[in-house]
Amino acid sequence: MNWTDERVEKLKKLWAEGLSASQIAAQLGGVSRNAVIGKVHRLSLPGRAKAGGTAATARTPKRNTSAPRAPNYASRITTRTVTRQQGATMLKEEIEIETVEEMEYVPKGNVVVPISRRLGLTELTERTCKWPVGDPLKDDFHFCGCESPDNSPYCGYHQKLAYQPINERRRAAARAG
């Protein structure tokens, strides 16, 4: 099927009347809906509003879902302009960076750190602490190896590090944020 001048004029007229691509294809005969859509696109005919609503029923703006911040807290997100090279041109683009507040480590008093037995992986048993110490890629990597209770993979000291009570975590989160 060829697009003759008459068929193109009829297509333009039907499109201007607001008929759908399927209806136009049926009236023209011998063309598919996709052929009509393709020809409309190549002719750069003006688009129409999407089906399913008018401009009055447009989507409502998205609400801010985060809780409002107190005015004395500084914003954690800062905007920074970055220059990025693309092809032969340079683009300037603003990106948002979330800043992280650095926290100071305050150790608790009266903490006794057990002396590690420095066991290798093959030396561990059900009753030894399996807390890893050091970098696994280095030669001095080892496991704590101290005695652990029946139902735990860690000794008493490392249990306190691994299993923090919920209240402790909430307090730490409240202090941080």
C-alpha cells in the first residue's frame, strides 16, 4: 500500500477530527494502526491529549514524605555543581550530596578486652569464639579463639559487640540523628 497524496490528506483530516489511529486505519482501508501512527509521526502532526483524563484531573503533586526537620538542624543534603565532559562539550550539572556527620567514639569505662588465642580457621571448635580479627587477605589474620558459651559463636566480650540490645541501638540512633 502506498501513501498517495489523497490518502495523506484524508489522514490529516481524520487526525484533526480526533479519530483514533485504529479508526483512521479502518476508514482508509489496507493499512494497519501502526502504519497510521508511523505516518502521523513522520508528518509531524500535532499530538493529542492522552486518553483517560483531562488537564483538570491531572495528578496531584507528590507530598514530601520525610518528617519535618527542626529549624536548628543543618540540612544533610548539599548541592554542588559538577563539570562533566561529554563528547566535545562540557556539561555543568548540579548534583545533591548527602553529607555525613562524623561522630566521636567514646569508649565505655571498665571494658576488659580478652587476650586473643589467635586461632586459624581449621583450629576453631564449637566452643571457641569465631570473631574475625584483622584483614582476611593478610598473613596475620586470625580468630579470637577464646572460650564461648554453648549456644553462641562468640565469647562474652564479642557477644556484647555483635548483639546490642534494641534500646542501645535506639539511643545511638537518637544521638546520631
